Amino acid sequence: QLAHVDSRRREWLTSAIAALRGATPPEARWATEWEGRAVDPPAWLDADLLRKGQDVFDDWALDLTTALFCASLPHAYASGRGAAVLASVSELADGRRVEKRISLTGQMLLDITVPGGLAVGAVGYRTVRRVRLLHACVRALLLLGDAAGNPWPTELRGLPINQQDMLGTQLAFTIAAFDGIMRLGYRMSKSDQRAYLHLWSVVGHYLGITEAGRLADLKEAKRLTRALEVSLQETSPWGKELMATLLDDMSARMPGPLRTLPAALVRRLAGHEVADLLDVPRSRLAPAVAVVVGFERLV
């Protein structure tokens, strides 16, 4: 009887996750209502700094988007525990759906950077709340174990989508992105970095990260990034699978002679240590990327 109950729960959670990832059908009105519920903003929220953080995305949109693909996602995949979760339930490991999944991440970026987008009930606020609800459903589904009755290996991988892993993902979208932009030859001012960090700190608060405020301090965020790299990064079959799927998707969009450019960019922006953990191939276009970066630094 317990197995039957778990089966029903698994079926409901699977349906809920599908609804949260797509256009919400009428039977998921509960999700729409939950998204709009008012949550107190963090006491440390600075409205002017938040607005500036949204402007930073507009000013650096192309560079931050490039860093998302070639630095942030590789850093996230290099976390073995987080990669295990992504490979288990996300569409990022499915070559047929990875484009759609990444486009949803891109849409979230657009939603949270709309002026006023993080006000209660606004588009960015609702999007972030939906992501939090999605995380809760995914966590519950994985903790039920798989259909064969195998439990989630909590002792080995920890709770899925736990506080530490979510904090690491936030840092991948900020500090790792800043590092990637620097490796492209550009210099984002500390003022811009602090503003963008503040934006993501507020997002983290609405995602349920209890220590999201620590991200608002640039020095502390950098220290946390290095500490989490040491404790979380490892080579894993899940990370390699996710990275290979992402590279295949990016390479397919390139003309023949440039098919290895994404691999060269990942190695440049994420760094060789992360790239080696993920088995990112070396590219003959790496010298060309280095020349372009050198030129950008000169001008």
C-alpha cells in the first residue's frame, strides 16, 4: 500500500514539475496562486542598488549571456552533487530539450532585470517564486526514490537542491560570470559587480536561500566561491554528460570551421581546471580566442 501511495505522489510531482516548466494548465492554478503570495523583502534590500544591478545586465547583456554558457553552467556542472540532480530530473541532459531549458533560464534573466520586476506580484518576482516551487517539487520527487524503489543516496550526495548547492549556483551566475568576462579581456567595475551581486542576493532571498545576504558583499562572495569550489567541485559522469550535451547544442549552431569554438570559449572563460573536470576537448581555435582577448585588452 505504501508503494502505491509513493507511486501516486511520484505521478503528481512529475505532473507538477512539467506544469511548472511550461505554460501552466488550469489544474495547476495552485501554482499561479502561490507565485503571487507576498513575501517580505530582505531587510538589507537597497532599491537603488537593485535597480542599478538590473541596469548592469542591460549594459553587459551579451557578455553575461556568453559567460552564462561558457563559465556559469560549466561551473555548476563541475559540482558533482548538483550535476547528479540536474542529470536526474532536468532537461539539460536531453539534447532534444536543452535549448528549451536554457531559454527558460534566459527568460528568467530577462524577467528579474525588468525595472520593478522583483516587486511583489511583478513578472520577475513570480518567475523566481515559480523556480522555488519547482525546486521543492524536484527535491520531493528525488527523495521518494526512483520507480524501482531505490532511495536517493542522501549520505553520498546530500539533500537534493540543498542550501549549499543553491548558494554555489548563485555564485556561478555571478562571481564565475565576472571571472569569465575578465578572461574575455573586459573589466567590469567593482561598482557594477556589487550592484549585480545585490540583484542576485535579492533573487536568492526569494528562492529561499537563508544566507543570500552574504552574496551582497563582493569580498565575501569571492571568498565563498573559492571555498565552495574546493568542497563541491569534482569530476563526475553527470557533469561530463551535461557538459557534452551543452557543447553539442552550441556547436550545432556554428558553421563548420567554427564547430570547436564553444569548447575553446569554455576553456577560456571557465578555466582549464573546470574544463578538465568536465572533459571539455581542447580546440585548435584556442590561439585565435587568445589573440582576440589580447586585442580587446589593448583597446
